[in-house]
Amino acid sequence: GTEKLRRGDLLAIYRTGDKAAPARFRSVVTSICTVEEVRDIGSFSSVNDLLEYCAPYSVFTDEELRRFWSNRKYPNLIRFTYNAALKKRLTRGDLLDHHVIEESAYAGFAPLTDDGFKVILERGGINAGLVFNQT
């Protein structure tokens, strides 16, 4: 579904569990971001163009980016602006208990309703004005 993202879409960044305990207790939403641009990896003419584009912003090493280029396993690149860290990180259990996600939701990328997103902001201690345009 990442190919459907557009500039201005909101993302809740979700850190998956570390296997030390069930994901219900260890996987958490950490922050809120706004999509700036989505590009297909095939839009770059070379691996060097990809590296140049990603270098100032990426959490991935050059070697990881080279692997992505080679195998095209993750074809969508998302450039986003970091809005805020949640004051209280919400666990997968919180998201399930407050009907933000379904038990079967894929942890890598899942759509959220506006109401679900608002639950994350409220329970996470984030002022909605930092994220939503208040016009």
C-alpha cells in the first residue's frame, strides 16, 4: 500500500518487537511523520543516483541501499518530515484494545482511520495542532 501514499499523508512510525516478549507488549508507535514524497526505486537511473538521493536522510547504510537497488524487494522510497515523538509510546496491545488496528494488521504498513490516528495522538500525548491543519 505504500505506493498509494501522497504528499501530506500522515504516518505513525511503528517499531516492531524485539522478540524479548510478545509484540502486544514490545511493539510500539514512537512518532508521527508527514509524507513529503514517494518514489519508485526504478525511477533512479543508477544506484549512485539512488544513493545521492537517500544519503542525507536515510536510516539505511549505503550497503543496505545497494541491496535494495539490486533485489528491488522494497520498491517504494518514502521521504517524510518528522513531526513529533509520542510522549507515551503506544504498544500493539494499546492499538488493539482501542480498536486502532485489527489483530491481523500487517505490522510493516497498515492504513489507519482518522479516528484511529486521533486515538494515537490523544493517548500518545501529542497536540493534534502539531499534526493536523486547524483551519
